[in-house]
Amino acid sequence: MACTEADFAYLRSVVYEQSANKLDASRDYLFESRLQRLLRTTGLRTLDGLVAALRRQPDAAIKRSIAEAMTINETSFFRDHAPFEMMRLELIPELIRRRESCRRLRFWSAACSTGQEGYSLAMILCEHFPQLRDWRVEIIGTDISKEVIARAQAGRYQRLEVNRGLPARLLVKYMHRVEEEWEVVPELKRKCRFHQRNLCSGPMLLEKYDGILLRNVMLYFSSETRQRLLRNLHRVLAPDGFLILGSSEQPELPGHFQAVVQHNGCYYKPLPQRFDMDSAAGPGC
Ligand SMILES: C[S@@+](CC[C@H](N)C(=O)[O-])C[C@H]1O[C@@H](n2cnc3c(N)ncnc32)[C@H](O)[C@@H]1O
């Protein structure tokens, strides 16, 4: 028997409950192909069988797997180019001046997918800021999907993936060939750590970040979820740090961020909040 409208609505509600991603009914056809692997591992033969089994006996692990399978993991090295130029030319030099005393920088690639965003930033740091060699520099990447996090940790990419956005000069300097694939060199891997984490539930990472990249993920969330997430990010962003969003995204949270428009694009500075002791404490060192 094929899935009914009610079955698809149930699957959409599972995705929303687990990942806060609001799926449009026009994408229902994707469930069939994306959940094939899960069907095989659960031993269930059909999608409607899966829905019926979950309705009878809800299983948190299967629900999480459904949500993960439905994520859209599109990414590439130096995606959109402009934000990386902005970091290279303005934001990182400024942070280096401000962090001279503690010699520490922390970045967060939130919803990092397969890791290209974090490794692109690591390449910029190695390539253009040799003075950071003896600083403590960390790039944390997080994503809800276990599968993409495993790929980010492996740091291995297919030819098609490195051909998207990675200049040849950086490819030969920061990747080495492993059979048919390319693997990130240890120098970059040491700077990057990747963890599975849901941005919309569970505790936030507690330490402060000097820069947060939250790109091309908020579009899947409701306005309420976006606001809650941005409020949480504001708490963990250093008062003199920066937030970069996707080119079509905005921080729809009045009074928390100020847009700074530059010729290379736009970033957001956190605004101090009235009772925010962290913000009053000064820079993030
Ligand atoms: C389109 S990719 C964007 C990747 C990267 N930020 C970029 O701009 O190239 C969106 C990523 O968000 C992740 N994602 C979706 N919902 C999430 C959530 N609730 N928590 C964490 N990651 C989530 C997906 O797994 C996916 O890898």
C-alpha cells in the first residue's frame, strides 16, 4: 500500500519534532528515496509500514534517523566566496589585534554539513596568518547529521567536491591524494573538530566564540525557532566577535545584532543586552 497524505504529514511532523526543519508537502516525494537505507536496516519493506510501526511503537532512534536522512547537506569549499574574503581582509586581522594578549581564537561552523566551510576557514588561517602558528586556534563544526559529521571528521572529498570552489593552488597545498579521493592534511585537521549536535535542542556549547558561521540552515526553521537560536548564539558570541549568515538570511531578532555592510558582504556584531554581564565584561580574551 502506498503512503497516504496522513502518512506523509506524520513523517513531516517527525522531522519537525526531531530537527525543527519545516518540510513543505511539495517535497514529500523525497521520503521514498531518502528513507530506503533506513527501511533496509529496520527490516521494514515499505514507507507506510514504517509509519505504521512508528505509530504503534514510537522509537526515538528511528525518528532521529528519519530527520537526519531528510536534511539537505548542500555545501562547498569557500561557498559564496565573499564571506571568506571579508574574514581574510577585515574580521580576522581585527580579531588578531584584539586577542594579542590571550593568543586564542575560536570559531564555530554551525550546521557545518561535510566540513568544507570549517576547512576553508582553516586554509585561510594557515595561508594568510602565519603569526597564528603558536596561537591556540580552534574551529568547531557541528551538524545534526551523524553521517555528514563522520565525513567532516574523515576530511576526505571526491574529485567533484574539491572541484567546487577550491582553487588548484590550495588543493595541492592542503590536500593529498588517497586513491580516487583527496584528504585534508593533518595541519588543517588539527585545527578542526566536528561534533554531532542539534542546534535547536539540548544545551548550547558553553564557551565563547570569536566568530560564528551560521549559513544556509535557518531557512529550514520556523521564525520562532530562528529567534530562539539567534538568542542562544548571541549568548555564546564574544562581545567583539562576529556572526556570518547565508547571503539571503537575516538575524530577525530586534536589538541583538547590528549589521555591518562592507564591499565584500555583510556580517553582524552582537549588541550588548541590558542585563548581560558577559557583554559588559569587554572583549572575548
Ligand atoms: C544546506 S547545509 C549548509 C552547510 C553550510 N553551512 C553551508 O552553508 O555550506 C544545511 C545543514 O544544516 C544541517 N541542519 C539542519 N537542521 C539542523 C539542526 N536542527 N541542527 C544542526 N544542524 C542542522 C543539515 O544537516 C545540513 O548539513
